[in-house]
Amino acid sequence: MDGIHPDTNEGLVRGCACRGAAGFAHVSCLARQAQVAVKDAEERYFEDAEERDLHNNSRWTRWHTCGLCKQEYHGVVRCALGWACWNTYVGRPEGETAPMLAMNVLGNGLCDDASSVREAELAMLQRIGALAEHILGVQGNLASTYEALGRAEEAMRMRRDVYLGFLKLNGEENRNTRVAANNYACMLMSLNRFEEAKALLRKAMPVAQRVLGKSDDATLTMRSVYAEACYKDPSATAGDLRKTINMLEDTERIARRVLGGAHPTVVGIEWDLRSARADTTQARETPPRGA
């Protein structure tokens, strides 16, 4: 826990929900832990293919998820680990699992700078005949990049196709379907298609809460997105805004307890709560038409 790493001269970073000293680490140490975990998974022998895949996937999560608090890294820490992951496996043959997963980790870390990485990853998966679920996942990531670049209509169509693809492939209770539904709703909302977004989330939220529970990150995010669609809808009444604020206050309390105050999900919910309160105040102070 020295402030400066003796070998790399790097400082400490914090990019998860761990509290106290447990939340600080050197990026090189996090990368080394992930490398060791993946190497262990690759060297172990499993007679059952499903058991092997589950073990490998659990080890690969160390590239993007904290092993202590089980929350995904965010910000510059996620970006740095994305590059470390890519540099670790870039020399392997194209058809192997490791470089494909590494390209995905890198793309997630780069966010809005990742269009060329995402498009190359999608082309590679289609070229080698990857599973439909893998291709849908990469299309979803590419949609995020298009959205960040302002290519909203392209992103919306891709979000819709990914959601319908996962729904057909895995059903409504599958995690990928829930994430795709939330992402599609966000995209609809960014295009001011509020009624469509709310209708979609009214179907998806009860499923998420039943499967994951009220305090899961995915459920919390879905509730906050629904609330955002409610208060941003120009047709929302003062009563609608009050209900939205109550929902956001409850969601913020749960999210802060589970994720910690610095987590992007909590920061986003707090921003929505301030915006909803401001809209309520404006609605109360604006006189009725014709008065």
C-alpha cells in the first residue's frame, strides 16, 4: 500500500465500491491479479465443458470487476485495465477466446473512443462464426459508441435489434435481455420517445426486481431510467413529478447503501433527483395558462 509503486513508479487509484484502504490499489497489481486468475483458469482441466466455461468466465471478470466488493471498475481505472488486458493477449491467434475477450474489455474501457475497436471486434466475430449471443453483445457495445458519437438513430436501431435478439434467444428473465431492455429504453428517451421508453420499462422492471431483488445494481438503474423518462416527459403532471421524486429518493437511498456515494450509478440518480425536484418547483411556480 505504498503511495508510489517501487517498480513502476505509479500512484494508487480507486475505481470500485470498496471502503477505506481496501479501495486503493496500483493498476499494475490489479492487472497482475487478473493475469494470474486467467492463467489458472486456462491451465486447469475440466471434463465438463459447461463447468470449464463458468470457471473461465468467473476468472475473466477480474479484468473489469473488483474481487472484493464485486462491483465493476469505472473511469480511468477501467480504461487502464482495458489496455493492460489487450496488451496481455493481443499476440494470440485470432480464433482463440482470450483476444476476443480482451478486445471487449478494451472497448468497454475506451467508451466513446472505441468505434474502430468495436467494429473490428464485430467483424471478427462474424467472420469466425461466433455464437449469436456474443455477436449481440458486441452490437450492444457498438451501439453505446455510436450514441457517444452522436449517431443516435443508428444507435437506437441497433439497441432495438439487440433487445429483440436477446429476448428471442434467452427470454425476458435473462440478464442480457434485461440490460438490453434498459439500454433500448435509454436510447428511446434520448430521442424524446418517452411513452415508448416508459412502456418498455413498465414490463421490464417487475422482471428485474423479481429475479434480482430491489437492491441489485441493474434494478436500481432501471428504476432511475424510468423515473428520468417520467420527469422529462413534457406531458407529466405535478402529481406525476411527485411520484417520480418519491421513487428516486427510495432508489438513491438503496443505491448509496449498496454501491457507495462515489459510484456512477449513485451520482446519476442524485442528478436525476435534483432535476426532478427543480422541475416540480418550476411547475408549482408557473401560473396556469390564461390566468
